[in-house]
Amino acid sequence: MNAASCAVPTSCVMPVVQSPTDYQAFRISPQDTNRLAIVFDPTIANMSLTYCVEIFDVGGKTPPNRHQIAVEMFFVLKGEGRATCDGKTVEISAGDSILVPPNGIHVIENTGKTRLYALCIMVPNEDFAELIRSGEPVDLDEDDLRVLRRNDIGLPQRQEWERSQR
């Protein structure tokens, strides 16, 4: 099928764009050792998903949790950790992806010497964004912003990373 045979849309939908300085971050409970920075949620995206960056302090972890209907996906941006789902454990590090099916009781924990950063996507939302927003608002610090902007890597690493994204 070529472009000439495709119907031309009659309206233009503008994408929603966020940058790290736009993210709102929360700690769900005061004793939690992880923070969640919301990138997109039903309020922002007008659809049933939650997309956030989960930031784990050294030694930090999620409480064991599960979702009735949602699929949760993680992509490790930086750091090292361990993912456990229904009693099965794997080591994780930058570049690894994790898929947690509905009803899987899971924990993500930071086992490294620096913070662990992971993109986290939940579809459908299953009140995850509301849970995050019910927590205590927190700021992203300069270390967090450097990682989210990819300013935490040296020039040769950055050039290699940028080439891999093309």
C-alpha cells in the first residue's frame, strides 16, 4: 500500500510531550525506599495507563504487590537489582526488561551501590496512578535529572547510546 492510496486524516492530533522537569514525583508511604516520577497517567494521557520512572535508593525495594488485571513492565535504565515474581528471582541491570503478568506477586529491589532507575509501565492503570499521587510529593534531585536526561554518561558512551537509539 502506498501513501497515495491511504486516506488523509482530517484532523491533527498533537502528541503529549513531557520532560524530566515536568515529572511529578511521589513517595507512596513515608517509610518507602523508592520514589515514583509520573511521566504519563490517565490525567495527563487521557487513557488507562501509568508510565513512570521508579527510583530506588541503595537497598530500596517495593513492598510485595500484585495487580488483578494489569500487566506491569519495567525497563532498567541504570543500576543493579533483583526482580522476584511468584518466588522466582532474577538479577537485573541496565538494559534488562521485566514483564509481570496479572496476579504475579512481585518485588523489585536495588542490590547495587548506586540508585536503581527503572521505567515502569502499567496497562491498564488499575488505580496505580491514584495510589502514587496519594503519596507524599518529593523532588527529583540533580542526580535523578542527570540520569533522566542521560547526562550521567561520558561523551563516548553518550555517542554510542545516541547511535543505538536511531
